Amino acid sequence: MKLGVERATKKAKADVTLAAATLAAVGGMVVFAQPAAAITCEATKSGDGRSVSATCTDIGRFDYFRAKAICVDPHGSKWTMYGPKKSSGQTSTVKCGDNVNVGVYQAGWELIETT
């Protein structure tokens, strides 16, 4: 009786090991899948220096990006403003405000990855 239990246990362990190896192989195929295209983003300051436009391509299907502007006033105070979330190939724009004395200190973009 004891011998039958040992054989069953060894067979169960072998089945679990085989299943784990199969999952590892499948997981390995996913992990080592062909890499995605490189993300390309460009952020530009407007001619009047008061807004930022950003465009990104080759981002993930469910990911987004948005324009990012670090704004500055005549006193040197800085703050960050963000444009609306957009998908690959679209353009996001953000304006620092309506005051003509406020402008863009630094233009950029931010990637928002969904998990």
C-alpha cells in the first residue's frame, strides 16, 4: 500500500514539474517576444512662447501621453501645466495662461502607461 502512494506522489510531482516547465516555456516566449518600436516624441514651444505642443508616435495601444509645460512669471515663480491625454500620432497642447507676461520655461511631454 505504501509503495502505491509513493508512485502516485512521484507521478504527481512529475506532472507538476512538466506543467511548470510548459508554463515557463510559454512565459519565455512572451517575455522574449519581438521588442516594440521605439517611442518617438517631440515637444515644441509656440512662436509666442506661451504654449507647448507635443506629439508622440509608436506608444502602446492603451498608453497615452500629454504635453508638459513648466511655466514662469516675471518674478521667477515656476509651475507645471499639462495638456490633455492623447493617443499615438495625436497632438496635445497646453497653454501657460492668458497673461502675456507668463511664458514657457521648459517644454516637454509625459508618457502615461496603463497597466
